Amino acid sequence: MYRKILALIVCLLMFALVGCKSKGDVDSSSLAVSVPEEPKIVYYTNNLTGEDSITDEEVYSRRPVAVMVNNISIAQKVQTGLAKADIVYETEVEGGITRLMAVFKDISKVEKIGTVRSARYPYIDLSMGHDAIYVHHGQDNNYAKPHLRDTQTFILGTNNAGTRVRNGLASEHTLYGYGDKIWKWFEDHKKYDTKLKEVENWQKFADKDTVVSYPEAIANKVTVKFSGSYISVFKYDAESGKYVRYFKDTKRKDYYTDESEYFKNIFVLETSINYYPDGKHKKVDLSKGKGYYCVNGTYTPIKWAKGSSSSSLKFTLEDGTPLEVNQGNSWVCFHSKKFDPKFEAE
């Protein structure tokens, strides 16, 4: 009898405890919820800059795109897209002027690039060194045209991914390309190979936490003379850790964004530049030579070599040790041995 009374009391107490819970109370043991982990972002290296800045494996394996850009003095004020380039090459063409070739790992991210001009032989060689798709509008028929058959090219026009923009200049200085449309054209037209056979870094890049510098040789201002009238100047901006591009004393700015053009690495490479037999176009020796590497307001003598059309540029210190290059974008100048570059502390 005593046991029955004790069991009844226990039941009544349990009933009272359960009754104290409100309708909203839930046993915490039933709330175990599986929270999915956020997917981790995988970063891939941009082989043109050494930076881990790519989040798409497809972009990582893309062929670069090299675009010929007008650099005649009157058209410099309408240039756009150069600051987005991973590498820009500059050398003399005809008449003492220079032309530029901007190389992009992911051109689809470049809203507009230009103005786009015609092909020249040394730029085709430099493009081939990156296994890039070469974009141009026109060419010199004697030397560049035969060489264009050695690589994949894209003639930009208003019938594909280009447009003419009224910018106050003559028609030949008004053609711009849209990066996303250019890349889509390559994807839609199967004749274009869009993937690199092998992804290799352009240079031996330093770790992101390493600061490459040569404090015994100051180069806060770098002056590269290509001819009597074409002089490129790069001034070091300590706040950004990059060089700002000038033409003589004029800071170059993007026509559409009004942004200055910043580059981490400046290469000043001397070579032989002579006339082709036509006495007009210039032949630039891209085999090997001496030069300078400028970074972080300092510089050091280097050696460079390229050789065959399909070979990439390689840089070493004077003793032959591979040059370690800071991560970031680069501007590469090929100038005649007739002119000495200047490195100043100002």
C-alpha cells in the first residue's frame, strides 16, 4: 500500500513539472540543427602578376589577351583601360612615336580598352611569349601581316566587339573594345583556343609578404627616352607603393574614370632599334640585352632575354641569378641603346 501511495505522489509531481512549461517551451535536446559550413573561397594565382587574386579555376587557365593601344600624343588623353592591365609593353614604332600593348589575364573584367590601333612586328612577338590572343585593328602589310599568321589574332571592329566613340579626334583614334564582348566572341567562335596548355608564372615572383627593394640605388623618378619627342616618366608614390605614369610632365589619366595609372614594377630594357628595309617601320631586337628593374622607389641592373617568338621574357641579376619580382602589375619599356634612362631621387 505504501509503495502505491509513493508512486502516485511521484506521478503527480512529474505532471506538475510538465505543466509548468508554457506552450512555447521546447526541450533543448530536440533543437539540434545541422548548420552547413560556408564554402571556402579558393584563390588561384594570376600568372602575370604573381598575386593570388583569381577565384575561378576557369579564369586561372585562360589564355591572356593582348591589345594594341594607340599612344600617339594627341590620343593619349582618350586612352582607357590601361590601369586594369597586368602588363603593358611600350617601344618605338615609326616616326619616333611609341605604341602600347596591354596584356590582360581576364579581359572580361575590363569595361572598355582603347583606343585600339594596328599591329606591329615586335608586339606580335611579345604577345606570343604569353601565348596570348592578339587583338588589333589593321597592321603594316610588309612585316606585321606575314607574322600574324604565326599566332591567333582578333581584328577588332564595330562588327564584333568594338565601337567608335566621338572623342574630338580623327576617326583612326576613336575605336574602343569592350572586354566582356571580346571574351564572349572568343567563347562563341570555336576557332579560338581559350585555354593555356600549361599555366606558368611570367617571372619568379616573391611571396606576398616579401618586399623586394634595392635601397642603395634610389629611383623615385624614372625617365625613359624612346625618341626626341617620346619620353615616358614614372614617379614613385610611397602611399600606394607603386609608380604613377606620366608622358613627359603630364600625368596620364583614364579617359572615362579619370583615375591615374599605377604600376608596381617598371622594367627599363635597352636594345637595338633600327629601320626595316622600307626605311619607315622599326625593327626591335628582342633577343637579349641589359636593363634595369625599378620597384619601391629603388632600382637594380639586370639582364633580359627572350629569343624565339614563342619564348617569354626572362630576367636575371647581373650575375645570372633569377630576378625576384614583387607581386603586382608591370610596365615594360624597350628603348634604344642611344638613350640612357634616368633614375632620380626626387
